[in-house]
Amino acid sequence: MSNLVRFADGTGNVRVGLLTGEQLRPLAVASMSDLLRRPVAEIRELTEAAGEAVSAVGVRLLPPLDGRMEVWAAGVTYLRSEEARREESVDEDVYARVYRAKRPELFFKSPAWRVVTDGEPIAIRADSANNVPEPELGLLLTSAGEIAGYVVVDDVSSRSIEGENPLYLPQAKIYTGSCAVSALVRPVWEVPDPLSLDLRMRILRDGHEVFVGEASTAQLNREPAELVEYLWRDNDFPDGAVLSTGTSVVPGLDLGLRPGDVVEIEISEVGTLRSSVVLGADEVRRVLAAR
């Protein structure tokens, strides 16, 4: 299994490479955004012509976003998500309508600089009573809207804020520490069918499992290509983007995240994402500033 990665080498230089096992082969590009300005066919050629392998030991893996890249997300793309949103909302009909509608729900999630990755903390809002992780398959997209690879995304959300009023969705979804993306990107040519992937999430509290949920991307109500087409309508992503395709594993209303929890997400053929939970954005800010 090979993965595209963005990494800091021993001298602190940030590069892009192809990781296979413990061997890392640098690519002849300046950045992830530089890579994503090219068509997928050329990206594959670059991986095949990657440089001499070096040891990955001691290399720091970074979020696979830089430059002007953005993370966007789709909502209510699984039946379970539609049901959960209606449970928590005072205006439940709006979620039922968007689940059936031709136009999907798409919303901005994070700029590249605010994304955290494996081993870094996610945050729950200090002004929210109920916060949950949302495990999702993410699409790494070129500037032309081609799918270049797949990532694991955690769309951390405030259920209480969004549930109070759907117009509060930006506050529920967009804040420092609310977006985690796996460091490893599985190339699109190594995933034969993105709609047959198993997804699993666990929440650990004091070392004990308090929640486990499983689902499959086969349950998606919308094709990934359809979501991408709507995102690209009258919109520009000159450095590429990540589009998260929605969640199907939703903890019950009685199980919100607490500081100190650990969230583990696994998507078959794609990868894993593990995050500790902190209250408020201060710890996440320290992590971001240290890069």
C-alpha cells in the first residue's frame, strides 16, 4: 500500500512524497498544492518517477493541505445522518428535505492552515453542551475537480448549536480544532470502488470504549462525482481542495465528547485517524503555531 504524504524532513524542509511501508520517495513538486494543479494522469506519472527512497523514521507527517487549499463538507448524505439531524433539531423538516433534494448540502469547513492531523488534538467548543466527532470519507481534489486520492476526515461538530437553529451551522462546524484530516492520502488508482469501503469509529474514555459504530460508503445517498460537480459550480479552487462526503456513524444524543476522550476512525483501503479531545482552542493553537 502506498500513500501520498506531505512531510517535514530532518532539516525542517516541507516536501511531498510517496510513502510505502517505512520508505519515503520524494516527488518532484514544490508543495501539495503544486501537485494538485496537475491532472491525475500526470500525478500518477510523478509518483511512478519518484526519487530515491529514504527512511521515513523521524520524519514528521503533516496535514495533506497547504497553499490556498480548503476543506469543504457535505451534509445529510446518509440516512442515519438525516435521522440524527432531525432528532437534535427544532426544525427537523429542513433536514428531511435536503436528504431528498436534488441539490446537496455543501458547506465550508476549514482553510488549509487550520487543519489538524493524526496525533494532534481536536477541540470541542467551550460554549456548546453537546459535541460529536463525525467520521467521513474525504476526497482529495485537483484544481480541475478530479479525484486524486482519499483521506479520512473528522468533521467535529456542535450538535447543540446546530440543533438550536440550522442558521447557526457555521458556528457549529467552523472553528479552530474542528477539522482533522489523515496525514496519509490513498491514491485514487489504488481504490477500485470508493462506494464499498467499511468505516468504523471508536470513542475511548479513560481507556475504555464508550462508543463504537460501523457503516459502509455503500450507504451514501449521493455519488462522490455529483458532490464534486456541485462544489465546483461557479467556484474556484486553484490549489485543489478536500471534500468530505458526510457521516453515517452518529453517537446518540446522550453521548457527547469530553476533554480527554480519544477518537479513532478507520476506513478500509484508505487509512486511520486518531485524535485526543481538548476543550476550547488554546491547545490546538499551540500545535498549529509550532509547525
